[in-house]
Amino acid sequence: PEFSLADGIIQLAYQAREPVDRRWLRVRKLRGAHHLAGKHSLAIGQAGITVYPRLETVAIAPRDEPTGGERISSGIVKLDEMMGGGAHAGDATAVLGPSGSGKTITSLHFVVQGLEQGERCLYVSFQETPSQLEEKAASFGWDIAAARKAGRLAIHHVPSGELDLDTIGAAVRAELADCSLRRVAIGSLGELVYASRETERFPPFARAPTGPLRAVAPP
């Protein structure tokens, strides 16, 4: 009976799961309004409740404009040659391989190339901390620490115990807010799959960040 009497119904839930339990909410009804559908993660902390909307429901649609065939250099000369000049602007590219095969270094190459071209970049890391990434980059002669201090590189580290698709999506959206980002590296896909715990949800989530990136990319 409350469904017919109430103008708005917000469902709160607590879901036990490993390694960290999850709280979420769902707006079941909001009369006369267009609310965001689906389950949205929430956290309770010293500031109260923080809600992290599902990235799939708030992602910006990409602009339907020709890119002119623009290519983005990976920073690895021979790889760019093999790809016909690099990846297409606005594309999402997966770098696959087992642990120790060079995925992180390839991603750092991509980010450093952007920094050298004056672009602002984001690196989302689930394993290495910002300091560890700076040390790894320094061993190859790349000073990404200076880029971080200058605000041209943002490194968002998500500890394994805090892996949650919606909090990760919120962090990416926050960095995209000022429309200055041109490159985003996320390492790695395996941790994102682990964080999802919802097999049917992961494919649309993985595609969602490309919309905001294409929306802010230069035509």
C-alpha cells in the first residue's frame, strides 16, 4: 500500500560480500521526476552519507562529430607504427597480458607521451600507490612527480579493500568535470572485474567512461 500512497520511495540495503560489505540505495519511485535507475553505492563516514551514482546512468553521450582520423601516440614508436600511427582518438584500448608482462609500463608510456605533448592525464591505479608509480617511472627517466605537483597528472589510487565500481566511476567523473583531461589509463581490468561482482553489469560499465572522454575531446 505504501507504493501507491507515497510520492517517493527510497530503498536502502546492506549487502554482505568479501572483502568489504556494501551499502546501496535504489530510488523505487519519485512521482513526477526522472530519477536515476538502478542500485547506487553509498558510504557512511564522518561527514554522513555519500552516494555514488552508477556511472552507466550519468555518463555523458559522446559527441557525434568526425575525428578527422586523429591518432593518439602511445609513446612507443614501433607500436604506433604497427597501429597505423597510434590508437584512434576517443577509443578505449585494452592492453592484455599476465602479471609482469609490461602492462603498467605501457600505460606509463601512454601517459608520459601525453604529458610531453602538454596534455592533462589521469592514471587510476589499483595496485601501485602514487609513490610507487613515480618510482617506477623515474627508473625509466620519466619525472611524473613534477607533473603531479603541477596539476597536469592526477593519480587516483584505489586500495583493494575499497574496490567498488561506483566509487571508481565517481572519481573518474570528478576528474573529467573541468573538461581538461585528454588521456586516462586504468590499471588493471582484472581488478575492475573483481570489483564488479555483477557479471552482467561489467560490460556496460567498462564502456561508460568513453562517453565523457569523447564528449570533452577536442573535435
